[in-house]
Amino acid sequence: MRTEYVLPLQTKISRQIEHFEKDKDAAQSGSAANKIQKEIFSLRKQAEELTKYDELLRYYADKKIKLDLDDGVKVNYGKFGDLLDNVKKIAENKEGKQDEDNE
């Protein structure tokens, strides 16, 4: 997941930031420069979030978690803590209770 998605996305965001930095320097009006600065700020925020996710992903990858298909989705998803988006919903729901997304 890191090599296929996270690392290429980090590279893409870095390139976009560099591109916007050049555009900002070449901007002819203050409003254009401000718009570009907002984009840069947004991209930096995304890059920071992605870096945190990458660190968490690396942590769980280093643990080499073994999955047992007989344990089921709830148990296996629970092994990944905060890494997966809806793990809490799945892990906390009791047997027979529908997920909030399926209602």
C-alpha cells in the first residue's frame, strides 16, 4: 500500500507545491498570489496528514500482523487500530447489528 499509493501521492503533492511556489513568485497580482498561497497551504496540510498516515502504516507493516480468515472481518480489522477508516464501527458493532453505513 505504501509503495503503490502513499509514496507516489507524496511525490505528486511535493511536485504540486513546487509548481505553485513558482507560480506564486510569478503572479502579477496580489489576489492571484493569495489564491496560490491558499492552494499551497492546503497541499501542505494534505502532505502533513499523508506523512502521519505513512508513519502509522509503516508501524503496522513492521509488526507483520498475521491475519486468520477464520477470525472474521471484525477481529482482523481490529488488529489494525486507527489505520483503517471505519474500523471502530466494524469492531464495536455487535453480531446482528447493522453498520451505520448500511442503514
